Amino acid sequence: MNTKLAFLLLTPLALIAADTDFNGRWNIRVQTPRGRVWWLEVKGAGSGKVEGSFVGAPGGQVDPLTDARIENGELIFSFERPGPLKQVFRARLADGQLKGTREETNAGKTSPELAWTGIRAPVIREHDDGTWKPGANKRLFDGKTTGGWHLLVAGLPGWYVEDGLLKNEKRASDIVSDAKFWNFEAKIEYRYSQGSNSGVGLRGRYEVQIYDNFGKEPDMHGNGALYSRIAPKVNASKAPGEWQTMVVRLVGRDLTVTVNGVKVIDRQEVVGPTAITMDPEEDRPGPFVLQGDHGPVEFRSVEVTELVKK
């Protein structure tokens, strides 16, 4: 007997997932040296046309699914990208989770199959609705040491303090605050060199971009953007070498970003993690992350005010 048919005959109907059960947003844990977390949204499963988007590998942009389909209870999707790299993702539902694999070939060379597990993204019901007031205030950088921070990946180049400024070495690991936060307003003062690129991870999951796109049109990868998800309304960046101020407010999934006194994102929904994500538990407090591997950047202040109910 065909093994797939035997499985269907021997499995109670209540335990067989319907195609529609794939729909929704999924946070994905995958074992890599960096401890990456992926994100997947599936729409239209069970209707004959499966669509969605994915944040993962390679890179961290939001990619639309291509050739997505469900065959014999298995979700299959891939991406169209130029170049020799080809990836195919497969997943089945088991105990309410996605159990998946990634098959990868690059220039004809096949990599070992990579396993991953997806959990449903939580519903977060808090909103920035005027019912929040300032609570405790905490300075995450004292201007003297890197105390209160640790490297995301041990053994990589790190960060140091010079002339009261927090600076990254070339190709430095991201640096992570020991302190974790839920709802907050943070003020960050920074400057970058020409062509440089960094970012601030909120709750260790959502990256607000720090990037030299001075004088250019705003986009989802520019300074003040929620990386690859929300573009700023205007480009309020200053020229490289000038000090800039970013104020970031996050309540539930509602994000507000002000760059150099200009509100560029106003209470927009963060639908899911970006590539900087460290863990998939979106309904828990998380740390601040400063990105260090994309070019020189300096911080002179990172200050966080927790937000509490009035």
C-alpha cells in the first residue's frame, strides 16, 4: 500500500490538518550559529491559491512566496532570485506547529538539509491609545564602559568605548542589552560614516534602520524605516558625520519613530519580526540590539523609558 495512503487511513480524522490550518503568521526557530529566527505568513491555503511572505535566508528582506502550494498535506514554497542559489522550503503541521526543512543548492553544490520549527505568532492586544504614561527610566550606555551589554555571537569582533562613545570594530557582532523591555520610548543618539549601515533592534526582534541615505527618497531600507516592512513618510536624515537623534516608541505592535524631530512613522503596526530577531517569543519582553557588522557607527546615548498604564 502507498505509504501516504496508509498514513491517511490509519490516522484519526481529528488529527489530520486541513489545508486552511497553514494560514496565518508563524515565527520560526532555526538552528544556525547566529541563532536566526525566520518569519512566515501564509494566506489562501485551502482556496486553491497560496500566497504569503517570508523573512529569513539568505538576507533579511521580506520576500513574497513563489510557487507556493500544498501537496498531500505538505506546504512547499520557494523564491525567485538571480544567481545560482536555490532554496526550497517544506513543512507539515504537527501538534499545532510547523515542522519544516530547507533544501539548498548553490552553483550545483547541495548543502545539508536544515530543519526548522514554526510556532503561531501571538495576538498582542495592547495599543498606543493614550492610556500609557512614562515609568522607570534607564540609561543603557554610561559613556564609560560596555557594561550591561554582551555580544550576540561570542568570538566575533566586538565593541569598545572611546572618548565617551560606543563604537564597533570592523565586522563586529551585534551587541545586546542585558536589560529587557516591553512597552517603552527610547531615545538614541548616533552618527555614521558615509555609506555606513546599522540598526536598532527593539525587543530583540524589530530593526529600525540606521543607514546613510541622506538626500534620497525614503524607502523601507532607509534611515528610520522598520527594516523591509515600513518606510518612513519622509527622509529626515542628516549628512554622514553629523549627530542624529532617533526616538522610538513601541506599545504592543504599534510603532512610532521620530528622526531628528520629524515623526516619520506614526503608530504603524509591526506585523512580524525582521532579520535581526533573536527569539520567536513576540509576547515577551526583549533586549535592545545594536547592529555592528555593516559599517562603522557611533552611539553617545541610549536611554529607555518604560511605559506603564495610567
